[in-house]
Amino acid sequence: MKKLTLFLRSLLFYVGYVVVTLTLAVISLAVVWFLPESKQHLFHKLWCWLMLGWLRICCGIRYEVTGLENVPSEPVVVLANHQSEWETMFLYRHLAPICPILKKELLEIPVYGWAMRLVKPIAIDRSKRHEASRSILVQGRDRLESGRSVFIFPEGTRALPGQVKSFSRSGAKLAISAAVPILPIAHDSGQCWPAHKFLKQPGTVHVQIGLPLASGQDDASALTARVEQWVRQQVVGERAES
């Protein structure tokens, strides 16, 4: 009976997810021409706010944030662990204007992909690693200089709850190149929204936002190691204590 309830609640969430996503995408594409570029991200921020609220209503998933006061007013490179789609919604909701790094194929999806272009994502071809790394540096600097933060999931793929994969150096390289701080973020979203699973589990996602790290003191390897160690301590350390 419990599994059936979770299935129905998750199904209801995804029905609303599709309806709201398509509706806002169409509206944003229709009115974007009348908005200044600095305001175009508001539609995506609204979408994330609605989705997080709908997720709470349908699936009983809430979240608690510690360290929100650590978010600086200037653009930063955000490095966060990756467990589900939830953290993407959270980052847009609380740190916009911010742009993601995503697979270029996503921008070709009708309506959804067209609307995604409004947040100025950094689209890369993951099969071409050298070209992808260069795109992150060149386009990332452009986004940061225009006043948008950039968020990167340095693990590359989603990890299981309580686990942290090795971090790539791309985020640290971008921060050093653009001379901006890194904002580390850790969370346990996979406990409620497991990767590659349809069912959502009710509960509270805990988010920890660390202090910004200056990017001019270490090389990319050392800076990446500092961020990974901090995130690992929040995710793995807290799990071991609980």
C-alpha cells in the first residue's frame, strides 16, 4: 500500500511537472522579446519555485538550508555534489541569475530546449573533452563577466546518497581564469529523490552552503581538493555521524 501511495504521489508530481514546464516555456518564448536580458532568467526562477512547491505538496519533500548568508552578491563559480535533478531547481531558485553546463543535445528539445536558451547555458559535447573544457573556460568567463554565476557538478554524473565521486578540475580552472570565488554547496537530495528512480521519498533535503573560497591562492588541483574535501565531509561525514 505504501508503494502504491508513493507511486501515485510521484505520478501526480510528474503530471504537474510536464504541464507547468510546457506552459511556462511557451509563455516565456512569447514574451521574452519584451523583457530586458537581465530579467529573462525570472521565468526559470519562477519554474523552480513552482516545482519545489509542487514537490512539497505532492511528495512531501521539504528542504532546510544552512549558510544562505554565505552567498555573495557578485558572480561566483558554484561547485555542488550531484545526486538528482532537485539541486538544479534549488540552485536556480536561490542563486539566479545563474547558468548551468549541460549537454548541447538538450537545447534541441522542442519548446523546452528553446526556453532553456534564455538562461544562457554553457552547452558542451561531452564526447569531445578538450573542446568541452575550452567551451567551459571561454563561455564561463563570458557569463561571469556579464553578471551571471556558473554552476558545475564536478562529479560529472549523479552519485548515490552518502557518496561523493572524484571532482574534476574544470570548475576550479574557470574560477582561477575568471578571478572569481568558488561557492561550495553540499546536500543529500538523493535520500528523497534517488537518481534514476521514479518514486520520490518524503523527507527533508539538507543543504549546506559553505564560505566562498578565493581562487587566487591555489592551483586548480589544490583548489579542487579543498572543495572536494569540504563537500565530502558534509555529505559522508554527516551520514557517518547520523
